[in-house]
Amino acid sequence: MNHISINEIKEWDRFYRGNFINCLSGFKPVSLIGTINQNAQPNLAIFSNIVHLGADPALIGFINRPLAAGSHSIGNIQAIQQYTINHISSSFIEKAHQTSAKYIAGVNEFDTTGLTAVFKNNFKAPFVAESKVQMALELVEIIPIKDNGTFLVIGALKDVFVDKKNILADGFLDIKKSGSIVSLGLDSYHTCNDGERYEYAKVDVEPTRKT
Ligand SMILES: Cc1cc2nc3c(=O)[nH]c(=O)nc-3n(C[C@H](O)[C@H](O)[C@H](O)COP(=O)(O)O)c2cc1C
């Protein structure tokens, strides 16, 4: 094992350093965030810094880069207060990745990538029809992170669209069955193997596999 100090990391080329640091937090959920602007133009972008913030109330957060690097999704969310999070399957990784390109404001990434926008349940923001796990969120709060100019965008879950056959008897949603992928860094996408589930851990009790 090699020791790498932050002083050494700071000397590295910007892109090399970015790739390295981006991998350190590990495999991440990766989804497409669907928004719409005040002129009814949809926007779609890929995000992987997505985090569960609590189940009751059901809150999901994501980190948005500084505005100079990515401003359309967060701008639309601020304006419309609604957005969707849509899991990515292996069948449309290329199209999903392409949404990270720096399109100018007002360009509809559904059109440029060939993904299908679908509107349902009177929700203003578009869902991705190809996605097998789709969520509708309403903006709760945007917290600026002063140290690096990023933002924590917090949304309240309103609706979920999934195949109920992938919800197990105890509520566990088996997203592997729906084909959801994970990502590493900013350019690597991975499919998942079957997981191992364990009973709730208790002090002084041996971990037990769920059957
Ligand atoms: C795999 C992957 C994951 C990404 N994750 C994030 C993320 O979590 N937060 C973010 O701000 N940008 C992320 N990006 C970059 C955005 O997709 C990119 O900046 C995009 O152009 C933003 O679009 P927008 O301006 O329409 O919001 C990611 C890109 C890739 C390829």
C-alpha cells in the first residue's frame, strides 16, 4: 500500500487529481435528473452525488457543482420547485452519459440524446420513460457549501414509479432486478451483482445472513 498525502495530491495535474478524488467516495448511485424551465423547455443531466437523507420525511439530496460548471438543472429546480430522479439501466448508458455535455441553456437533452420525456401525474418536470425507477421530488432547500461553491439540493419525495414485483416482502427495493447501474468517478459505469443481505446488527450478536 502506498501513502499519498494531500500535499502530494495538490501538486498533481488538475484532471488527474479530479479523477482520483472522484473515485475515493466509491461506487455511487447514478441517475438522470429531469427538470423544466419557465418556458416549458425540458432539461436532463446525469448526477451521481445523490444521497438518502432520511425516510420520514422522505428526503433525497444531491450535490450540484459550482454554477459556472453546471447551472441548468439547479436553476430550473429553483424556478419550478420540482424535479425527477430517474435510475439508469445498461441499455441507455451512452445516452445518459451524453447528458453531461455542456449544452447551452434551453437545449433539450431528451432531444439531443434520443431519450424519451414523459409527463405524468400532473407533475411539471419530465420523467425518463426508459428508466425503471422514477421519482418525483419537490424542492425543500438548497444549501450552499461555502468551502467550494457547490450546493446541497434537498428534495422531498412525492411519487415513485417502479415495478412492484421488485419490492420484496420487507420493503427492500431490489434495484438490481430493475437493471439500475452504479458509477465510479465521472466516466465509469458498472452493473451490479446479487447482494448479500444481513439481519439488523445487534451488539454481541453474530451477523446473520437473511435467507
Ligand atoms: C457520471 C457523471 C456523474 C456526474 N455527477 C454530477 C453530480 O453529482 N453533480 C453535478 O453537479 N454534476 C455532475 N456531473 C456533471 C453534470 O452532468 C454536468 O455538469 C451537466 O452538464 C450539468 O447539466 P446542467 O447544467 O443541465 O444541470 C456528472 C457527470 C457525469 C458524467
